Amino acid sequence: MRGTIPALGGFTGLTQEFIMGSTADKASGIANKAAGNVKEGVGKAVGSEQMQAEGKAQQMKGEAQKAMGDAKDKVKDIADKANDAVQKKL
């Protein structure tokens, strides 16, 4: 489902999937970061450099996912503010 943003000339690029995906991205990011932390710890405990590296990589993936969710929230906030400003002028 697409909504329009009058301030952007009826721009319809923000989909419900995009907006609702921010929560899923943040949740996945937190989960990956936690799992990666555990994997890195287990790797240290058993002396596996590969497992430690995989854990660090998973943590970085989690950080990136969370950042994507935060960015989607910011885009939505900006679009909402632009829409509100246009509605006030109408």
C-alpha cells in the first residue's frame, strides 16, 4: 500500500512495507548483535579464531540492520513533517 506525500508533489515512494520494516530491521539487528556476541564469546572460550570472527561479523551485521531501521524511522518522520506542513498551508 502506498501513501502520497503532498509536499513532495504526491510522491508515493514510501510504502507501508518500508515504514513497518523499520521495527523488523531494528529487532533483527538487536538479535544478530546479541547472537554474534555469544558466538564470539564461545569462540574465545574454545579457542576458535574462526568462531570469534564469525561472531564479530554477525555483530556488525546487527549494527547495520539496526542503523537501517533507525534511518527508515527518520525518513518517515521527515515525510510526516513535510505532509503536516503542507496540510497546514491548505
